[in-house]
Amino acid sequence: MPEQSSPLDLAEGDPFGPHNLPYGVFSTPDHPEERRVGVRIGNHVLDAGAAAHALGSPYAQLLARPDLTALLAAGRTAWRDVRRALTAWVTVPAHRADIEPLLHPLDTVTLHLSYAVADYVDFYASENHATNVGQIFRPNGEALTPNWKHLPIGYHGRSGTVVVSGTDVVRPSGQRKAPTDPAPVFGPSVKLDIEAEVGFVVGVGSEQGTPVPLGDFRDHVFGLCLLNDWSARDIQAWEYVPLGPFLGKSFATSVSAWVTPLEALESARIAPPARDLPLLPYLEDADEDEDGGLDLRISVAINGQVVAEPPFATMYWTAAQMLAQMTVNGASLRTGDLYGSGTVSGAEPGQRGSLLELTWNGRDPLDLPDGKRTFLEDGDVVTMTAWAPGPDGTRVGIGEVTGRIVPAS
């Protein structure tokens, strides 16, 4: 009989090869209550804690946990060393006998939110998105607000409603009032939207009163994930003046189950777009040693039909600048903090990362195989995927984030 291939023998170009190794938390049908740190390799999940134990690794204390908190808090040196060890475990032939029994097919496990979200902040960092929104709601005025090119605008969200990919999203209810309505009404949102974003996961915290400079970004941020900041546009429009997003955003934010470490994205680092206004020193990155932009290619599908391909490379503000802005007043970081980039939109119509932009606030419905869409309908499934350039021409897969809309309760 021919020798059976190993799960570690991946097809050439697999975006979840040893050059990637994103982290997550999983459970198995045999032990559904037991959560374990896992690392994705191809279409399998390696039980990282069990592997560390089997190989007598000193990193077992970080990996044999029910979530990523200990690893996140361990810091950049530990992140690098653990990644090197994991790479060796899945590539060195001498380890196969120990590693192969600890691999679980991806379709047999349940994936969980891999860390406790401490604080959640969402930014508004795409010039294309901000310009589109400004043109929609201020057609006779300036598209960008006067502060937009001077600082990354953001707001504090609700960490308790961040959910893992695959979690159903209940259509939110709230007050809404169209401009021509005599009074507000209460009921389910009729303008439920998506926002294709990238989320950044903080590992190492900071002292209150001490800002985090641009150059310390990689000492604090562990990795990234895809993020869908579900938005009820009708609720949001009525409530947001003068204090900003609230119930139109806080009902759910979906994140991918896999956190891609920054070290896996070295080949995706690029210079951000040229800026046409000078920045204050704490945001000025022209003299930084490392490029702060990232070349991530995102794809957004509704019920399996791709509707947009937003490019993260066009983002005006970098993740390091967002972190610097978030802490410049002395606000502290905590392990498990999550911050989103805001909607990623490119310059072309097919690169817009929200239905608000794709349909121009409902004026231009999308034609899908199952009917037209202005905003989301009950039963719609939204899936976001992404990849980034990897070493030697490979691709680094970014774990998908998906969610299905269910009727208001």
C-alpha cells in the first residue's frame, strides 16, 4: 500500500504553511469544555500546549493554557522564540512522530474567541472611506472634517460584544428617525451594514500616564485579525450627534478566530500613502526605521458572492499611529486590548468596504444571485477573507470572519 501522506505535507503555496502559523483557541468533540491554544497549519490545528509538553519545551507554561492571555503578556522576545519553536516542530522531520498525533482536522474542532477582550477602540483611518461617507452625508460641504488629516479619529466601543467568527448576529432594534419623519420610531434596524476592517491585538500593556511612541508599536502589539464592525446605519444616524457611535455599533463586532502574529507579515510591510499635510511629532513616521503600512488584500462576500475587494495598503493612518493616538493622553494599554482600523476602502467602486458606500446609502442596489441588496437582509451570510504577500512569493492567509444575520429578537 502507498504510504499515507502526512498533514504536515502541504500543497505548494498553502497560505497557512509554516511561514504563517496563526494562533487560536479550539476544543474537540471529545472534550468540548476543554479549551486549548492551537496553531493552524494547513487545514489542521496543532495542539500547541500538548506539543510543547511532548517535546519538553520550556514554553509549555505559555501554551498549555485555555487562551492566549499568557502568551500575549509574555512580550516580544517570547513571541519570537515561541514562533521559532513552533516552526521547527512542524518542519523538522525528527519531530513528526510526536507532532502528527496532536494535529486535529480543522473541520472537526470548535473555534473560540482566543483571548478576553479588555478594551475595544475603533478608528476611521481610510481616507477613501471617510471621503465617501462625507460626500454621502455632506454633499454640499467638505467631505473630510477639519481634523481628519491631523489625527487618527476613533471612538471607544463595547468589548463585551466582540464575538468570534461564526457567531450569529441578531438584527438590532433601536430608535431611528428619517429626515422626513415627524418623530422617531422604535424597531429593528432596516439599514444593517458591514464594515470590513483589520483588528490589532495588544499583548503587552503600558503604564497609565505614559504614551506609547510610534517606535514601540511592535513591543506592544502581538498580531492582527479580520474584523467586521456590524453597523445599524439608521440607528447610528439618529443617535450619533453629538457624542458619536453608540447602539448602532455596540450590538456585535465579529473577529476572526485566528490571530496572525506580526512576525508572519514582514514581507507585507510597505510605506503608507504620501500625506499632504505635516504631522505633529508624535505621529510623524517619516524617519521611522520600519515601514508602517501593510499590504493586505481583503475580500468581502455576501452569500458567497464577492461584492468588494478593499486594499489595506491604501490606509492613510498606520496601526502604529493609531496606537500612538490612543495613548498620547496617557491612557494605558492592557493585555487583550483590541483596536480596529475602521472601514477599509480603496479608490475604486469595487473596493468599498461597506454597503453604505457600495450602494451609496441605498441609491444603487447591488445585484446578487439571490436578489438585490441595499443593506443586509435576515439570513444573509457575510464572509471576509484576506491574504498578504509572504516570503519567497508565498501568501499569508488571514483567518476569515463570517457571520449570519438572524431576525430581531
